[in-house]
Amino acid sequence: MKLKYKITLSIIFSIIVIIAGVGLGSVNVPPSHIISIISNKLFSAPLPAEIQGTTSISIIWKLRLPRSLLAFLVGGAVAVSGSVMQSVLKNPLASSYTLGVSSGASLGAAVVIVTGFNIPFLGFLTLPATGLIFGMVTVFSAVKFASMMDKNLETSTIILVGMVFSLFVNAILTLIMSIARDHLAQLTFWQMGSFSLKDWSSVIILFPIVLISVIILQYFSKELDIMTFGEDQAFTMGVDVHKIKWVLLGLSAGLTGSAIAFVGVIGFIDLIAPHVVRKVFGSSHRTVIPMSMLFGGSFMVICDLIARTIISPSELPVGAITAIIGAPFFAYVYFSGRKGL
Amino acid sequence: MLTLQNVNAGYNGIDVIYNISLSVKEGENLCIIGPNGCGKTTLIKAISGIIPHEGIIKIDGIDINNMKREQVAEKIAVMAQISAVYFSYSIYETVLLGRYLHMKGRTFKEPSLKDKEYTDKCLKAVGLYNIKHKQINTLSGGQLQRVYLARTLVQEPSIILLDEPTNHLDLKHQAELIDFLRDWSKCKGHSVIGVMHDLNLAIKLSDNMLVLDNGNMAAYGNTNKIISSNLLNDVYDMNVTEYMIDSLRQWEAYDSYYNKSKLRKVN
């Protein structure tokens, strides 16, 4: 199938997934009603008589639409971040988590949850803001330390230092959790990730961050293609490797950090989405970045839908669902077509 | 023209090559030979700017330390050694990436018609045009080496640096590569600087030779003079001349046997 048809199908698939994510649940709302409600809210279009005054309007507009859009943004952001990290670090297992984003963010969240402190003027944003700051500080420290140890900032040094920092921060987190046992459940749930009770404010903040980051990363798609062949090769082809590497690492760590700051740790998608996308669409980052956004976003919406409907009215942690569905799906896509399997 | 004056370079502050001085004119090819660990690859890395150096390296009279990365890449291209391919691209995509500097000025760095045509031309030159949509992770080492050569050529450099360019190639493709590079440099007035282990190929390609020994220049000059001297015996710690002559004798013996057997068959 031609690339443009694959891309068109992916866009249609993503729209269907978002509509399904918004429409399905304890109260099922048909797509026509969803479109009417969105049109009404955005353009003041008249609502059909059968849904006027029903709870569907609040369910769709106040709960499910922001939740599904947030899931889409978060899934897409971590998937794009994963694809960039894998290429920059030339390691198919690398992600922002390798550099300590999630450990740092979890530590930040733990500090806020345990101490209960509030950053003035930020209110409910204190938790995501602290998570993001701690996540970014961990990554920045790891990369800075790596550059002090190795002036050429070799990929293997970054990965090793990132893992050491990540383990170190995790150890502090474990200490905090063992001391502050009253907050253990809250901390554990934050680390599992959840989209529950998220409203438009999270979407409105995250949307421009994701949009701008993805556009900038897309701008560097050629450099990313070249860097997958190795830094020496990229350097001799005229790529300013050291500068671009900092920009790409910072942007992709920031993308993951911002996403998980709102919803807790969301793993696995950043690892599998880029591989699935490369398998279907090829390795060119011009396609990999936008398609990772669509695939990661859609996959996250599906996982969240399952997490909140499978044992409704209770909710399962979405992090567990991503791995339960993702692992066999990933194995099927990645290994299908290989002989002997 | 490339000139080196008293160049030292190495890793982590420890020099591996010392006081290298040489010059390579347009249309001239230089082969760097020497035993393992003598600093051949380090010299290639220093010239290409991958590692820092002390001393002076000039391209067309301009110190490379005063040139931007892009300006150096416009003049010098390095043919990569075969390494693990992490993510697969088609042959065409891989070679087209060599046009990076030509595409850089455009929005989202899209290739122009000229970039695409030049890529096709280079793919034809290395004999990969007919399989240009194949994924590079399905290629043999020799084919991949030709992909990297094509990517080096699309960069349109005036100097090509090669580090053991024939190590994955079969005999036919070794000969073809050397002939191709020699023609490329002589026709266009460009230069090839290559690290070689195979002395026969080094002789075929080069006008001048640099012999390195423990990071020092053991000899530098006209290829014929270097080869005919006894110096190689000292550098390689073996009788190189005798070894090569012995190989030739064996070939002559095979040739003679082959011709006799053919005669017998005819009779």
C-alpha cells in the first residue's frame, strides 16, 4: 500500500478511536450526538431535541472529551519522544525514562504529595509543575554529568549515566515511600498513571506544548535520519551533532516530562509505538514523528477506554492496560514476517 | 588542495599521531598504510574534524579550525565503515541523505529535482540503481559498502576520505571500487585519501603513500619509491617484498599449470 494511503487511513483511524473513546462508557452516546454537542459548544450550533437537557452533554463535554483528548496528547507525546530518543541514542530500547524523566517526575510528585506544599498561584498545577521540574532537572543533570565525563557526549555514556541517575533517584523515592507510609497508595497510583478526573485545563496547557515540540522535532527529521547512522557520519555530512543532540534530547525529555506530569507515569508506549510505526511506515522521521503521534495517541485512548469500562464503575490503572495489550500487539507486529517464528 | 603541518591528534588528551605533515593536490590520491594501531584511522578522523588536532590542517589554504562544520563537509566527505544498522531505510533514502547540505536551506529540507537526479546518477555509478528501493538491512556487507560510497559521492566533495573501503568487498568489487575512485579523482581533479591494508590495492589507487609507524611518519612520497624501498620490511616487521614476490610466483605456477591442463584437454 502506498504511503499516502497508509497515512490517510491512520488519520481516519485516529478520529474513529477518539469518537469511540468519547462515546463509549457507562452511558453510550452515538457519534452524531457527540458531533452535535461539540458543534454546540464550539460554534453555538443548535442541539437536536432528543439530547437537550440530558446528562450526555455534561458527560461528553466536561468528562469524556477532555479525558480522551488528554489521553491522545499524552500517548502521542511519549510516543514521539520515544522515537526521537531511540534515534538520537541509537538504541532501540532507549526512551526518556532511560534518562530519568519518570524517576525525577515521580520524586517531584512524592515531595508534593508527602509535604502537601503548594506553589503560590499555581494551585492544582503544583503537582504537575513540580513533577516536570524534577523530571527535567534529573535529565539535565544526567546529560550535563555525561558531558563532563565525556566531552564528545557519546551515546553510550549518556545512557549509562542516565540509568545511574534514574536508579539513584528511584532509591530516594523508595526511601520516601517507606517513611511516608500514609501516602503510599497515592504515590503508587500516581506511578501507575491515570486520566481520571482530568478536565479541560490540562488539555489547554498540554496542547500547545505538544504541538510546538512536535513541529520543532519534525523540523529536525532529516538530522534525526542522519544521526541514526552514527554521530561521526552525521558530523562528516555537515550536521552540527553536539548542538542538535542537546536540542533533541531536551525537547523529547520535556515532551515526556510535560505529559506524565499531568497524568502520572505512562510507560511502554514510548518504547513500542516507534517500532510499530517504523515497521508499517518505514524509518524516515518525516513520517515516523507524525505517525508516532497518531499511533501513540490512538493507542492511549484505546487503553484508557478499556481501563475505565472493563470493570466499570471501577477503573483499572491505565499503565497496566498499555502493557497487557501492548506487549502481545507489539510482538505480533514486530516479529510477524520473520522466518522461524 | 589539502595540507597538514605538524599535526598531532589523539583521544582523551593522549596523542596517537605525531608531527604529520603532507599535502595532497587536486587529482592526486594518497594511501595511508601501516600496521594495526599505528594511527591510520586517527589521522582520517583528524582530517575530517571528528577529533580535535594540534598543528594546522588547511583545505584550499583555509585552516579547518576557521571553517564552519558545513564548509568542511562541502569539501570533505568520509565514506563510512560498515556498522550495525539500527533502523532500516531504503538504499535510495540512505543515499539521498548525503545531499543534506544541499537540502538544508529549504523548508523541512525537502530534496529538489536536482538532488533526486544526482542521487540516481550516483546509484547508477555504483551499480545499485536497479535495487534502489531495497531496505539496507537486507543487503550484504559489500552492497552496503557501495551504498555508503554512493552517499559519499552525492555529497559532491572535492576530497574523499576512506577507511579500509574494501574490507567487505569481493575481489571483483574491490577492483571496480579502486578503478572507480581513480577515474573519479583523475577526471574531476579531486582527491582520494584512503587507509588501506591491502598493498596491491594501495599501489593501484595511490600516487603517493604515507607509511605510519607508531603514530610517526615512517615515510611519505611517491608510491613506487616507497614500495621499492626496504622500509616496509621494517615497519611491518616482515619481508614484505619477498612475501609479495612469493605470492606472484605462486600465481605464475598456477597459471602455468592451468595453461598446460588446457593444452592437454585440447590435445
